[in-house]
Amino acid sequence: MTSENHTTVKVDTSMVMSPTGSATQGSPVSPSTSKPMPELPDELVQAGWSKCWSKRENRPYWFNRFTNQSLWEMPVLGQHDVISDPLGLNAAPAEGTGDAGVGNGQRKRRLSEEAAQGGPNKEHVSYNFNGVKLYKRDNFHASLPIIYWDLDVQTNAVIRERPPANHLPPHPEMELQRAQLTTKLRQHYHELCYQREGIEPPRESFNRWLLERKVLDKGPDPLLPSECDPIISPSMFREVMNDIPIRLSRIKYKEEARKLLFKYAEAAKKMIDSRNATPDSRKVVKWNAEDTMNWLRRDHSASKEDYMDRLDHLRKQCGPHVAAVAKDSVEGICTKIYHISAEYVRRIHQAHQALLKDCNVSDPEAADVQDRLVYCYPIRLALPSPAQPRVELHFENDIACLRYKGEMVKVNRSYFTKLELLYRYSSIDDPRFEKFLSRVWCLIKRYLVMFGAGVNEGTGLQGALPVPVFEALNKQFGVTFECFASPLNSYFKQFCSAFPDTDGFFGSRGPFLNFSPASGSFEANPPFSEELMDAMVTHFEKLLEKSSEPLSFIIFVPEWRDPLTPALHRMETSAFLRHQMSVPAFEHEYRSGSQHICKKEEMYYKAVHGTVIIFLQNAAGFAKWEPTPERIQELLAAYQVSRRALGSPGPSTAPTTLSPASAGGSGDKDSIAAKTAPERSASLDTSPARQDNSSSSNPVGKTTPPSETASV
């Protein structure tokens, strides 16, 4: 990364925390504390090597997770490839003595110098490491993984030093209880929708409810809401109302359209008869429903478009009256779910406090925080972590399986190694990795619970940009930080995420709405929740107004224009808008939100909606990272869809509802493009200065000064 990617903010380098922390770095409340060098060079860590401790031999050894090789001496850089040349025949001879069969004079790890009982030739060796049962398979040779991240990029994000957070430290027992109660809450939501309105809950509506509530929530739980105002969620209310009286599916054939029209008319008439409606409402709905049924009986030559036009007319006539009679019932669903959630939060918090008390964890003294600028560092917890229970780890081919009390979570081996690297860089209270497995289990379990148990459910909320796009953002615009990510899907090692208690040990800087950088270049690809995106824009503008140092945000949001979302409208009319462009649907891709567990061929999927890319920058940020035509051209070139990705449509191929389009509801990165702009062009469209259709395949829009507002 060139020097232009770093901010020019003036900070005392002796008081700035290095962005590459290690497991042995200083106190969590003092980010400026000097730290010793890590035990292994970064090259060895990236190659899969880690330093372990042999309790039997009472000395350290080095283990490679990619090759399952163990050595008593530290590996030497540049040694031969044990996969392609296992005998070391092509390795250069090294000075010194050692086993002849090992290149570079390194000795393989033997058990008591070949004298231990059982010998070193057992296929499976299980042993205890700091109270955690690990399983080693000597007959497994893992292929080198494909890397979807770059943890070598250093941060240019500068913040005010902040005190440790007051979140309760994670514990598998509490995470298990939270998972069980969240599953029960989902079941309550399903039952209420079915019993009161006779519908299935709208797809992903519970997940978007969690996102929308956490924007407002001031309660103690990191996942479930308990202190929100208003109690009734606009997101949940909107999505449930949109599926009343029936859910409208996306149809392909004429007969499907005819059946859908008949079902809607029948359901509207039945609903208005069974609810306490006014005489005028009852009359309007009944007349329109009966008129539609008579038309269906008479006209058998209508086309699919005729049926859809008639359905649209019927919804406009009956929709307001149906919504009026369903309003109280749907508000009751939202209120009931919120109160149940608040009760579950109370139970979890009480149990967590009791657990910490049993472990003799007491409140620490207040941290001494100085008013100074530092490079951003992972969020720290004020409370020390209690002793962690045993979590078992074993590998099934390329999958790491972690089990606690019969509850298993899984993650790809390469992503497990990524979590180990992030933990080494970010954790400061566990140099011997005694709590590593339990914290990984809590992390993965938390995201599984947030996603839900349905097939592909929730993964669209964690979709990420392709690797080439991140590379272009870093090279061309100095981006080193992700505003919305997780330890599982992040590209950089510095990012903001939803859960500070579990994610902070793996590099998270906490929730973005609580993160206030003074300088830096940032990428923002938020979950597609309207309320969250609107709060994001408010936060962006506050930061840009406040800072005089270089500050830049490059935002990726869906091109929802029918109706236009408030967040997109606000960004397009912002005083800080420097450039915007759109990438048409099906001409770009996302990385799957389940990338940490999915197959390689399912890693990418085509975006079924257009994506708008918006540059919000203050004056200093515009001068430093100006979106020039050359830089924009490089970014668009990185966005070209690969042939392999086009063959992987991802979870978006399943039929979905029309509810987001018709009600202005939130969608996710996998949903059908119900909100995509109707004026899609065949080529990449940029604005300001909307391009003519005769322009080149990769047109470049003009870069505007802050006084010129983009025309859309």
C-alpha cells in the first residue's frame, strides 16, 4: 500500500497504538503501551505455523495447521514444500545436524526422543491442551486454501482513545441459553402470524427486526432488544402488513397469475367479513372482490399482464380497507414479540451476572483514558473473562467442528486459521490461547442464532464484496477499514461488527454507529435494512461535518427506487457527495454470507439487484482520495463478473415475495430485485452526468465538487 493511503492527521507516534497487535500486547485500557515482538514472524503465521506447548515434554514445539507437521525447532523460512516434495529431495542442504529426512536441518517432533509408549505412528492422537481436548490426524494432508482476506493491510483509521466497554464477557453457557431463547422467540413469532393473520412470517423479517431494533435499543443484551422506543417496530409492522391478506409470490405463467388474483379477491372478502370493519369499507371490498371473481369467470382469454394489472387495481382499491381492519392485530404481534424479548433479556442478564459472581469476577477500577488520537484498535471489555469450560475440537476433512454440551458449530479450516490469526493480533488477555476455542464457539454460535435455522436464511445480511473490489478500494482509495463486517466475512483485520462482546477478541472495533473516527478511508456495505441504512447516513454526515482531517466513506447499497429509500435519497442529495455510480443487476456479484462454511463453488453469487456506489468525503478526504476517472475505471474493472461466479446464482434463485417492492420493506443481499430501478441500462451507469447508451462499456462519471449536487 502506498503512502497516500495513510492519513496526514498529526498524532504523537509514541502515543499511537500499533495497528498490528498481538496476543502478548499490553494492557487493554492503554492502547499506547509498547508491546514485545510476536513469537513467530508474520510469514510463518500466514503459512499456518503456530507455537504450542507440550505438557508431556515440558517444552515448546511448532505445529502447521495446513500440513499437520510438528517440529521441535522453529521452522526456517524458505524450507521445501512438504506437500509437493514430502521427502525434501529438492530442498537445498542446510548446515547443522538433524534428521536426514527433514529439509533445512529441522527435526521432526518425536515423543520423548522416540522413547514414549505407543510410538509416533498412531493414526489418531488425542491430547489435552490447556484443558481443551484436541484431535490430530496424521494421515490428513490439507491442500493450500484460497484466501479471501488480506490481514497485512494496516489501518489508517484514527480515533479518540476510548475506555473499555461495559459488556459482559462471553461464555458458552450463556451463549447456549441465548440461542435457546432466541429460537423460542422465533417460534412465538411464527405462531402469532399464523394464529392471528393466517400467514407465514415474511422471509427474513425476524432478522431485519433484530437489525432495526438494535439501532434504537439501549438494553444490555447484544442480540435481543429490550429497551426500544417506540415499542412497535416499523420494520416488522410493514412487512407483516404487506403479506395481508395473502403473500404475493413472483409469478412466471398466466395460470399462476390467474390463481393469485382469485386467491387475493377471496382472501380480502373473507377478511373483511370476519373483522370489525366499517360499512363503507365492507361495501368497497366486497364489491371489488365480487367484480373480480365475475371477471375471472367471464374472461378466459386474458393474458398474464391483464391478470397482473387487475391484481394491482384490486390491491389499490381493497388494500387500505384491509390494512385498517388488520392494524390492531399486527400491532399486537409486534408488541407481544417485543415484550417476550425483553423478558428473555432479563433472564439472560440475571443468569450471566450470577455466573460471573460464582467465578469471582468483580467490577474493575475505572480505566485512565487520555484525550488523544490513536490508530483504531479492537474494542476491549472492562470485565475480565471468567474461566472457560472445555470445548472439543476435531476436523472432518476441511471442516473444523467445535462442540460444547452436544451443540456443534462448524467452520472451514481456512476460516478457522483466519480466526486464529485475528485472535493472535487482537486478543490481549489470553497469550496461551486457553480461551480461544470457547470464544470461537461463542462467536460462531452467535451468528448462527442471528441468521436463523432456515436454508440460506440470514446469509444475505452478511454478503460481502468480491476480493478484487476490496483490492481496488485499498489500492486506489486507501480503504483499510470495513464499517459493516464480522470476523467471519471481513477482508481487513480492522472492521466494525454487530457484537462487541464476542467479536472484539477477533479484531472488531464494535458497532459502527458507536464508532467515531477522526480520519481514514472506509468501505460500507451495510445489511439491507432501511432503518439501519438511514441511521448509517446520519452517522456519516455527523462525522464528516465534525472532522477537518481526511475522511472518506465509499458506500455500497441496493438501487431501490420504487419507492426510493430514504437513505439513498439522503446520500444522493448530501453536501458531501463527490461521486456516484450504479452497477446493473446480474452484472456483478457478492461473496456469500455463509462463506465460512459453504463450498468453494458456492462462494460467489450474482446480485439480483442493482448496486449504487456512493462516495461521501469531506474536503480533506476529497483532496486525498479523489474519485478521479482513472481510479473509478480501476474500480469498475475489478467489478467485472468472473465466469465462475456467473455459474453460481446463490440462494437468490428461489421464488420470493413481492413484499419489499410494494411496501417499501427491507430486503437482503440475496432477495429478488423487487426494488431495483426500472431504468436498468445494459452498461454500467454513473452519475452525475448520466451516460448515454452509446458510451463505452466502462463509462466513467464526472467527479463533482461539494457544491454540485448529483442529479439522479
